[in-house]
Amino acid sequence: MTNATKAVLDGGPADLPERIVSLTTPGADLKIPFRGGYEHFKPTTRQQDTADGPLPVYEWWERTELPG
């Protein structure tokens, strides 16, 4: 059984402050604010064993910049 309220982030910037994040809508794409923009992650079919139990893995797919 997975803990669907959290996810593991795979890929993206190496210096993201957290690799395990809370989910507001399990199964939906994630948009993580980081350094004046957003890192976008999509759900995968993979799971990863963590200290919080098995969690779904979300894979990085793009970055968008905030205007300004």
C-alpha cells in the first residue's frame, strides 16, 4: 500500500530542498516553486521505498519562469 499524501521527486535541479513532498491532489501533476519559477513533475507508475513507506515517484519534465 502506498502513502498517497506524499511523493518522491525524481530529476530536476540537484539542489531542490526536498525530494519527498506533500500532495494536494494525488495523481495530478506537481508544480514546485523554486528560484523564481516552477519545477514541473508528472506522476509515474513507479514507487520508491522510503522512511515514510512506499511512495509514488513523480518525474521532472520541465521548468517555467515567473515573469519579471
